[in-house]
Amino acid sequence: LKEVRMLGSKIQDFTLDSTIGKTSLYEVFGNNWGILFSHPADFTPVCTTELGMAQEYMPEFEKRKVKIAGLSCQDAKSHKSWLDDIAAYTRKARGKEFKPAYPIFADVDRKVAYMLGMIDLGHVNAKGIPLPARKVFIVDPNKVIRLTLCYPAATGRNFDEIIRVLDSMQLTSYKKLATPANWKVGEDCLLIPQLKGKEALEYKPTVMDLPSKKEYVRTSSCPKSWPKLSEEKK
């Protein structure tokens, strides 16, 4: 397997057993945006909270036409057994059962984890074998890697941040805009530096007066809506 993990590169397809049977990453994602996230191990506390939270956020992913998949290095039988614990945990901790319906890939020999740079060399199992980190890949409908995040084993992922960056990437894929620090939907956006002339004026920008007198901070109201890339292909 060829190692590909840089932004702007195409994520390589792979086929593995999973909680929904043998399938490939491309089959799971289809022509949609996709999220692949790795986990250190089954039956571990932080991973249990994360997989349950991913299912709880499924309506938000569906609104944005996003498919998700998990990956860990135990076999599919272990993954499937773990699902009952995740369901019980969410029922007790969240007040409602969220049993993962998305696939969790079984990367038993760690080929995919190594291919995508998902391994945490500082976190090993009882045999001294490095475990997967909490890695996140977000890809667009063309399977191009648009974002990566990597969390250490003791730190659970922030799903609100994942939704936030999805909104930003889907907006900026359609509009010639960028989003500032801590941006959320509805807040002002920034014009990209390459946008000039009449095309820039269409966004009705406000130019910030700065000591350098360089007019590079140009704000514009957030669009009320924008199509998802998967909608453009229809």
C-alpha cells in the first residue's frame, strides 16, 4: 500500500472486514464527504465515549451529506461485541442509546494505520506494539484529503470542532471565502487574497484599516446557504 496522507492528496482506498461485513472505504463514502477516524483499542473508556458521540452526531453529519467510518486494530468480532457496551454506556451517560450503525474497520495487521500515519509510537500495548492514535481524516467527494487531526490516547476528540471545520470546508469549497479563527456558521467570513476587482466587490466587503495600509483583511457576511459538493454532482 502506498503511503498517502498529505492535504490535497487522494486518500487511498482499502478493503477490510468491518462491523457491517467486508467493505471498502470508497464504498462507504460513495460520492459524499467522508470522515475516517482511528481508535487505539476496543473496550477502552475514551474510545467508547467517542464512538457513541459519533453516532449521536449522525443527524448533523447527514445534514451535511457526510459518511463516517471508524478503524481499530482488533478484529470485526471484537468490534461487534464492543457495540453493545457503547450502546449501554450512551444510554446511561447520555440518557439515550446511541449504538454505532456506521462501519468500524478491522485493521488487524495495522497496514492501513501505518499507511495513513495513524500510529502513536508513544502508546503501546502489553506486547510493546504501537497502537493507533486518535486520527481524523476528512475527505471531499473526490476522495481528496481536506483536513487531518491527531489526538493523543488520553484526549477525546471534540465533535463540535469537527462539525465546525466541515461547515468551513464546505462553504469555502463553493464560495471564494475563508473563515477566521473560532468562526461559526452565520459569522462574518474573509475574502481570499486572490479575489480581486469586480468579483471581490460582489461579496460587498468591508476593508479593515490597518497600520500597514495594506487592504488584505476584507470581511463579508456569511452566505445564508451553499450547496454541498455532492449536490453539485447530481
